[in-house]
Amino acid sequence: MTRSDVAAGCTVDFPGLRWRSAGARDLDAWAALIARTAAVEKPVWFEHRPDLEQLMESRKNPPEDNTVLGFDSEGVPRAYARITKNTSSDKSYGFGCVDPLGWLEARAWQRFLEDVAVGGRVTARLRIHNEQQHEHQAALFTARGYEVVRYFNEMHRPLTPPLPEAVLGPDLELVTMDPELSEAVRLAHNDAFRDHWGSEPKDEESWGYVVNDPQARPDLSAVVLERSTGKVAGYQLAAHDQESAVTRGFSEGYTDLLGVRRKFRGRGIARALLADAMRRFAAAGLDVASLDVDSENPTGALALYLKMGYQPVNRSLAWDKVL
């Protein structure tokens, strides 16, 4: 099996569709396929056209090798899959809809073989996330040999008074997220998350997907700096999806990333950042503050969120398969 064979989708066992990798010309139809699927399954989040545009620019996971679209006889895409992987990682991530698992597994295995050729690792795992409500997906994953390895909670906090105060010590300063802080926050993130399950350091490309995401809201985001050194102590990066207000019936400010560097933990920084986020969200006219948390987060984040009024509203699962 050659690299081009896998990328072209030759291993997909579904002869009723014509398979090829995704290109810029497919963006509208690709986004429409995802939207049709989402209309039925009603996930909390799904990819929109601007997200797919970002994927077209990836150097680390070029779309010509790491995506596949299945077209019917009229040229309408009916299934898709894509894979992402860091070179030094012991896992890859799969995304898709309409039963694309065969291609995901084949392409993931090929990515690991490519890593071995340049001195990489030999352990190969494919990880897929889904929401607990989608039982048909769980049945599909189980049948193909996947196992649940982690649970995550989506949590909401209504933005009704009283909102908590953002209190910090005199040696710390809270500022609005600014593009000039992006690299320092990236390095702080890599430091803060090095003890988190499944986390991998973010390079410039993967960090760009976070800060340049179409839904990113730097005006609703904040960074805590140490006054004496200017070092980043913690950060809260927020996003807002306007379309979700229509489908979910309420508007939310979503804390995409929240982190505190190890040496600054225990000083109320995470609480201050969340309190500040709530006030920014409320001032923007949003209804709910939301975030996702690993159910076994080692920093005690779940307990903090509960104390601040967040409540679990949905659960998602991480599934792994050793290839």
C-alpha cells in the first residue's frame, strides 16, 4: 500500500461512492455535508466553512494526504474523513461522518509508518471523540474495536447576578488578550498543560488554529501577567458561535482554553479569569458561560467550576483503538 493509495481513498470499502481527497473547490459542498449531518445528530459543535478553509492551509496535515470525500453519482459528497497527527505523537485524531472509519484507520496507520521511517514511535493509536447522546456512533465504535479511555463534561453557568468578582494579588495584572501576547501565551499553555491527559505541545501552526479560529473572541479573552517580570501566569481564551444560538436556543461565551502555569497555581488565578470571563460575556449580551473539562483533570478544575456555579449539561467520550 502506497501513501498515494491511502490518501486517494482506495482502501475505503464502499463502492457506491467515488473517493478522493478534499480540495479548495469542495469547501461549500463539504461544509454542506457536515451541516446536513449536524442537523440530524445535533452536536454541540461542528465544523463550518471557515474551519475547513483553515484545514486547507495546514503544512503538518496537508489535506491532499489526510482527507477523503466520498461523492455519489451526481457529484454530491456523502461521506468524509480526515486525520490529524503530530510527528512525535503516540496517537492520531480522526474526524468524519457517515461511517468513514475504515479510511481513518488505514490513513492513521500509514502516518505512523511514515514516522517510523524518520525515527518516530511505533505505537499506533487512533482517537475519536463523540457525544454520549449519539448511541449509534458508540455502537459503531464498539463493533470496530474501540474502547472508551476518557470522559469529558460540558458545563454551563447562567450569566445571572450575582457574578463572582475577579480578585488578584497586587503582584498580578489582568489584561485583555492581545495579538502581541500570542507567542507568550502559547508557551505558557504548553507549560500549563504538560501534566494534562492527552495534551501535546502546540507548535505555531496548531496554535494558529486556536487564536485565528473564526469564532475566537480576543475581546472576551484575558491574560494574567506577573507585574515584576511581565511573564504570563495564566490565560482564558474565549470563543463565540453565533449560529449555535439559533440551534441551541441560547447564546454562550465558550472558554476554549484556560490554563495557569505551575509556579503560579494556588493563587486564585483560574477563579479570577473565569469571573472576568463571565463579566465580559454578560456585557456582550450572552446568556451562558460554558466550558469543557476532563472528568479526571489533575488540577481539581472540576471542583472549582462547580463552586463557581457551573453545572454539567452534556458528556462526551474519547475512544481509542490500537492499530
